[in-house]
Amino acid sequence: MTIRKLAMNIPAVDRAINIYGALSGHSEAPGVRAQLSQHLDQLHGEGETDHHRLTVHGLSFLRQNDLQRNS
């Protein structure tokens, strides 16, 4: 993971967490920010550079994470 890549994904991570928190009505789970950052960094490394699409991927990741924690 490079600093450049991480810096590019911070806005998508923040947006996804803020949007998901507002929609779900609960706060960020411990460790989820690091997991989400790693997930988005992987997608970015695979060629996804659109911040809006990365945010949508982030929202999907957070929903899936919620479903797994609550099952």
C-alpha cells in the first residue's frame, strides 16, 4: 500500500462511513475503518479510480460487514 493510494481513498472511506452511519442509525464498529480502507485500496490497485464508485463499493462493504456481525 502506497501513501498516494491511501491518500486517494480517504475521502471515499470517510464518505462511506458517514453515509452508512446516517442510514443505519448506529456508529462505526471497531476496526471497520481499517478493513474498509484495505478493501478500497485493493479495488484502487485493481484499477478503480472513481471516488463515487469507491464510495458505493464502501457502502456495500459496510452493509455486508453489518450483516455478518449481526448474524
